Amino acid sequence: MAAPSIKVSETPLVLYVLRRADDALILGHRLSEWCGHAPMLEEDMALANMGLDLLGQARELYVYAAKVEGGGNDEDKFAYLRDVRQYRNLLLLEQPNGDFARTMVRQFFYSAFADLYWRAMMKSTDTTLAAIAAKSEKESAYHLRHSSEWMLRLGDGTDESHVRAQTAIDDLWSFTGEMFAVDDSERGLIDAGIAIDPADLKPQWLRTVSSIVAEATLALPTSDWMQQGGRFGRHSEHLGHLLSDLQYLQRAFPGTTW
Amino acid sequence: MATPNTPLWEVFIRSRNGLAHKHCGSLHASDATMALQAARDIFTRRGEGLSIWVVPSSAITASDPSEKGMMFEPAESKIYRHPTFYDVPEEVGHM
């Protein structure tokens, strides 16, 4: 019998931590899909390294979410036994890898945000989140540097790489707004100094992204219509397929271990 | 993948307690910046290093293996060049 999904008591803090944990897990899983398939061995290692950084962040956040929730859930249950509607990650991060340019544009958009986000979260009044932020910030800073360098080389590389990078930017742009959105449950945490207001990060994010994209001879879309839903469990059709891969073993053989 | 766009680079790492950068391998990268990042991702994943050098492999001039007799054998018979014939006073400690 397949393992049933768990129930989660989503208090504002539990929900907040799960959202960030899911971001890290889902993007980390996407990067792991490149393992053995990257354009060159060196980049295969780079992508796997970034994926492992994110998996580490996800684990720390899930452990903390379980502690705050205080029920019987743990990091494995959060990862393996929640259905697609219970996942709270950004839509951007569940988008398929596509070609290498698409993976790098997705990484660039997110890392440019995550770098600012974790740096700001180091001042959180929640000491656990501040500690996780201090560790994650260094990792995100490197992810931003690496993806930025690739943006320059893809955009200002060959005609083919330029077209692919520009297509990825155009396709993924509408998923970037969700990073800066805040709902009522987060507003209280922001007021308490536990969370930061991501809207404050947007001007700096836009400066970073704009300058790299311009230097890469690429262009940002002018449309400001943005997708929403991931934070509330309304996902694109891609996340269910990802989870069926990620969760298969625990769903088919509940409680199995290596 | 060896292509003209991704030449070979030699990687040198200085470990935590090492004084000198030591050669630890090679990799392919489009340019020096990417070579440095690839070196970080490939050779320092387990905390091996505090400093990395990358050098284009093409910048290295190597001795010819077929000349190793001429190059290296003359040194083999000169054991007096090894400083093993001196008594080092204990007070000197580690030299």
C-alpha cells in the first residue's frame, strides 16, 4: 500500500520555513537531474555542488520546521510525504531544466534573490533562521557568481547561445515576481523581525539582474505581469512529475531505508 | 570535452597547512575565470584548499621524456649532494 501524505499544522512560522525549505529542495532536485548529463564534466560537478548546497539548506530548514511544528513530522516526512498541493515553493524553481541556458537563467534569477535574501535574514530575530542564513548566504553568493559568469558567456557567446539565453529569460521572467510577494501570514513575521520584507530587496535585485543581462547583450522583458501560486500550493504541471520521481521510493515502500 | 573553446588548464591548490601551491590536476574551461570556478568545484569539495591557481596548460614548457637519461641520470651518482653526511646538533631542532 502506498504511503499516505502527512498532515501539517501550518502556523505562520511553520509555513514560512517550509516555503524556503521547499524552494531549496525543489531547485536542488532540479539541479541533481543534470548529474551525468551536463555539457561538460566540469559543469556536471558545478551543478551537483550547487544542488548539494541547496539540499543542505533544505534539510536544516525542514528540521527547524519540524521542531517549530512540534508534531511527529520530520525532514524526511516533509520531503517525501507531502502531496503536490502541500508544497510551497516558488513556481520558478520547479520549472523544467530545459537546455543549459534555461537552467542557468533560472539559477541566476533565483540566486540574485537568494543572495540578498539570506544576507538580510542574518539579522533575523529568530536565531536559528539567522544561523541558517549565515551559512546559506555564502553558498548563494557563489551560485550567483557562477550563474552570472555563465549569463555573460551564453548571452555574449555564439548566436545559438544568445538565442537560447534570451528565450529562457523571456519564458521565465513572469515567474520572478513571486519572489517578492508577501501574504498576511508573512506580514506578522516581518513585523516581529523574524522575517524580512522581500519587497525591500527588489530594487537591488533588479539592479544586479539588469546590469548582468545588459553586459551579456541580452534584454529583460518589459512585461510586469507575474505568475503567482506556488506559495499557496497552486503549482504548474511540472511539480507533480518531479515529486513522483523524488518521492517514488518512500511512497511505494513506506519507511524503507538504505 | 576538448574543443578549441575549452582549452586545458592546470590547477594548483594550497592546502590549509601547506606553504606552497601543489599541482593537483587539470580541467577544461573557456577562460581563466571559469577555470578558477571549475577548480573550486572539482578540487576543493572536501575542504582541501585555501587558495587556487590556474595556469593554461599551453604555458607550461615540459622536459622531453626521451631525454631523461641526459637530463636526470647524471644526478643519480652524486650522493654527496644529499646532506646526510653531517651531524646536526640536537639544539638545532627541526631544520
